[in-house]
Amino acid sequence: MSETALPKDDVQPALEAPVETVNSPEPRRGNGLAILALLVGAAGVAVGGWGVWQMRSLQVNTQQQVAQLQALSDQAQSLKLNEQRLTARLEQMPGADELDARQRLVTQLQGDQQRLNQRLETVLGASRKDWRLAEAEHLLRLASLRLSALQDISSARALVQGADEILREQNDPGAFAAREQLAKSLAALRSTEQPDRTGLFLKLGALRDQVAELTELAPEYHDRGDSLLGLTADGDGASRWAQWWDQVSRYIRIDFNADKNIRPLLAGQSLTQVRLALSLAIEQAQWAALNGQAPVYSQALTEARDVLKGSFNQDNPQSQVMLEQLNELSKQPVTVLTPDLATTLSAVQGYLERRNVNAEESVKPAAKAAAGVTPETSP
């Protein structure tokens, strides 16, 4: 019985095993269908979303196209308005004949403007030259005045040189005669020596400062051995008298063989007056030297020398030195014979007059031509 029971147990698992194997494929098929259904649903949703997106993009494109159409319509409207305005302007513009006439007038006006510019440049250039020539004439007048009033050779030479440079800038053959006279005047001025008036003034001033230090020299007695002391013996009573006489003889001397006049010594107010007279004479010589007054200069120096000779001792070294310097200064010239610039000034003035006449004659034809052109251009 046990043997029969064992097979039953073996049969039951065998029967159960096929049942399990037969039922297992059914749930797997259901899952696949569900997954397939889900995929189909997702695809449908995706297709629906894509369709919605396409619809929205189409709507946006439609709106953009509508906006572009509206902009094109506005542009067309503005172009139409511009066309109408241009048409109105074209209707207002003159015709071809009138345009040709206006073009001719513009061309004529341009030519007249060019001629006026040329005339203006000519007039301005001529006026500049006239100013420069007038300046040259003024320089010559100044040079003549400096020579006649102050005898200033250096300044006159510089002024004449400036006038010659102005005429050279003109580059005009008509100025040959005037430049020739200028060259002669320059040569004469260069050959004339300028007196050193300033130097004379300063030298006289130095002498004038020395006048205050000028003193009178007292005459001295030189003992020749003939004193009374040698006539008396030592120890004698008369020796005291001789000594006293020797002391007194220092102040009083009697010279029986005097060969020149003895002048009294100057002191106090007399010496001051003499110094003042000498100082005034030298000051007058200074003024004459600075202003080129030769007679006054010579007379003042002569008075100064007379004061020195008449009031001061000739043995005084100060008086001797001052007298020598006054003699040297009296030989110096304070004036000079200046060249005459009247001929040169007349030559330059004649050149200016001829130039002005030629300029007036050249302007008359241009004025007539301008007067003839004016009626034609006035319309």
C-alpha cells in the first residue's frame, strides 16, 4: 500500500506542474497590450500636441503676415503721398527754357564775381603797396628831422636803410631814380663820423665832480741855506733872535728876486665862489656837447680854463690835470656837417606821384567796363 501511495504523490505534482505552465502566458499578454495601448495613447497625445503647436505657429505666422501687409499698405500710402508731393513740385518748377535762362544768369554772375574778386585783390594789393610807400616817405622825413635837429647820424642811417628796403620790396623799375638817390644818401651817411656827445657829456661830468675836491695849494719856501741862523754864532745872544726869525719865516718870506706874480690864497667864501663858477662853466659845456652847440661848447671850456688859470696855483697837481683834460676835450668835435636829404625825399615823392597817376589811368578802363556790364546783369 505504501508503494501505491508514493505514486499518487508523484502524480499530483506532475498534474499541478502543467497547470502552472499553461496559465503563465496569459498575464504577460495582458501587460503587453497595456503597454501597447499606453504607447499608442502617448503617440496620440504627442500628435495632438504637435498639431496644436503647428496651429499656434500658423496663427503667429498669419499675424506676422497680416502686420507685414499692413506695413506694406502704409508704405504704399506714404509712397503715394510722396508721389503726389513730387508731382506738385514738378508742376511748380519752371520749364526747360526758363531753366536755361537761369543757368546762363548763374554763369554770368559767377564770371562777374570772379572779376570783382580779382579787382578787389588788385585794389587791396595796391593799397598795401601804397601804405608801404607812404611809410618809406615818412621814414625819410624822420631821418631828415633827426639830422637837422639832433645831428643823429646813426638813427638817420637806419631810417634811410629802412626806406630803401621798402622800395626794394616793390620790385618796380620806376623806382630806380628814387633808389639811386637813397644809395647816395646812405653812402654820405656812412662816410660821416658820429660825434661822441654822450662820451663828452660823461667826461665833463666826471670833471665837474672833481671841482668840489679842488683846493688851493699854499706856496712853499725852499731853504737855500741863507737863513739868519747861519749868520750868528752858537751861544751868542742873537741866536735866540735868529731862531725866532726862523720860526716866523715859515709864514712870512721876502723874496727880492721874485719872477712871477704872487696870488693871495683863496679861502672860505672866495674858494666856494670860484668852485661854483668853474662848475657852472663845465655844466654849460655839458649842455652844449649834448645838444651839438659848438660855439657854446668852446666858450664854456674857455671860461673854465680861465677860472683854473686865474684862481688856482699852476703848481697844484689837481689844477694841472684838470686843465690838461679841458684842453683835450676842447679839441673834440660836438657838431658835424650832416648830408642833406631833401633831394632824396623829393625823388621818392616824385616816384609816388607818378605811381598814383599810372594807377588812376589803369583804373578808368576797368570802371568803364564795369559800368557797361551793370545794365546787362541788372535784370
